[in-house]
Amino acid sequence: MKRLSQGTRVLVADGARALIYRNDGDAIAPNLKLVRAYAQDNPASHDQGSDKPGRVNDSFGRRSSMEITDWHRVAEDRFIDHIAGAMAKELAAGDFAHIVVVAPPIALGEFRRAASPALAKATLAEIDKDLTRHTVDSIEKSVLKALEAAGFKS
């Protein structure tokens, strides 16, 4: 049965920050140590683009506007894609065998889309919470609680 064993990676991310921890403890008493941190400066969408939305004329002479591109969201998605790529490389290099992903729902969905098949298979659990600004103790407790709720044994 899969569990939070020693060496398991815990990725805590949102659209602008990512913290990668390694479990130096065991399944009963995890001891998360920071391996790497990523961050990006992502200004609001209105600061990144100022063009008016395009217009479309249909065959009946009606005009409608096109949806405005959310540049902030595009940057967040690219950031999560980058993190998923980096984690896939570390997995392929043998740096870890299992990973727990903690991210808010939108970032978690983007991570699922960007994850390689091997990374998806190595994922023990996905926790849809934003814990990037929480303490390590709080993250450890949240991960254990979520794993127990998902049926993983300590």
C-alpha cells in the first residue's frame, strides 16, 4: 500500500509559488525538509495587457466582442507547467519515487494536465488546498489528515 514514506516529495504550489519538500521522517511522523522553492512575479492581468477585445461580425450583420485574454491566468498556468516539467525530470532522474501534490483546485487541474504519465502514476494524493503560506507543521498535519481520509495507512 502506498503511504507517505521516507523520501516522498510533497509539492505545495499555487499559481505564483511552489515549495518542494522531502519527507525525511516516516509515515507516522513526517519531517518535511525544503528542497527547492520557486516563485514568479505575476502582475494583474490589466497591468500585462491593455488591448481592447477584438470584434467579430457574423453573417447577419451582428457585432460581438471576443473574450479578453487573462494574461495573469496564462502566466500562472505556464508556471505550473514549468513545475510539473521540473518534477518529471527529477522523477526520471530517480530523485524520488512518490509525490503528494497540494494546490488550489485551478492549479491542481493545470498540474494534472501538465504531468507526464510517469509523474501522474507516482502521485500518491492530490490535496486541493492552498498551503503555500502555511508553516511546515501545518503542512505536515494537513497532508497526514488528507492521506488518512483518502484511506492511506500510516
